[in-house]
Amino acid sequence: MLAPRRSLALAATLSALTATACAPTLGPPPPGGSPPQPPASGNAQFNAGDFAWSQRSGANVIAGKVAYRQGPTRYTCAGSAVVLTPETAWSARRMTALYGSTERAALPADEVRRRTPSAPAGDAGPYVKRTTCDDADQFAFGGLPDGAWYAITIARPVGPAGGATVALMKRVVVRGGRTTPAVL
């Protein structure tokens, strides 16, 4: 009776290993890996060479949507600019200084503007991709190489309740020529 149990256990283990070995991967990790969460007060030097990977062509797509709510108030990004910043050590420190996170944030836009002087200096403009949020609160970026990116936009409250404009940021990793959803 013990032999059949061992055989079943061995078969289950082999099956799991085979499934893992044959499972499709998402491709290589983002260039440089995931940087540690740096302190907002730390010095970070801008280095254009760190952005070189983001200039390559790729087959990845980010399909984004803003679905932000604050209580019963819905927010829209319709007509707003959406930027996609490549992740580097410099941009990770900048996100920490501006948003207090390198993963995701929703903060009053005025607060993010007030934090700008404390963010590391540098001009990532030539490496940032831009689009506009449509009337359905959606946006997309295509032709992206494998790597990590920061999707950023602003959203305004819909309806008479009003409220402050909110800056939304989310880190998105793309790999393997896939379409990756990004809900902000």
C-alpha cells in the first residue's frame, strides 16, 4: 500500500516540475531589475545613458484606464495628458519624492506640484512617451521594449460635488510582447 502512495506522490511532483519548466515566461526582468525604494531626500544624478533601453522598439502594449473614485465621486482623465516615464534609479527617486511611492499613488495635483522642487533634477523629457486620455478614460502606449514604466496622469472629479484634481501614478512592467492592463 505504501508503494502506490509513493508513486502517486512522485508522479504529482514530476507533473508540477514539468509544468513549471514548460510554463511560458514573461521574458527577462526589466533592465537593471527593480531598484530599491530610495529615500526622497537622497541624491540621484540624472544619467541619460540609463534611459537608453527605453528607446528600443518592442512589441509590448500598455492598455490603461482611469477608474479612480473618492467615495461616491468618480474622476475622469478625458482630454488630459498621460505620460509614460521609463524606470531608472533616477526616475524611481523622483517618483518617491513626488508621490511617496514607486508603485502607485493618488495625490492632490497641487501637493505633487509643491513637492517638485525637492525631486531630483534632470530632464527625462526626451525619453518620456506621451498620449491623451480619451472620453472613455482610456489610453494606450504601444511599441514598448521590455521594462518597467511609470504611467502618470491627472484626473478631475465628475459632477457637481467637485473636489481637487488628483495626480495618479502607477508602475507598470511589460514583458514578452504582451498587452498589459494598467488601471489608475
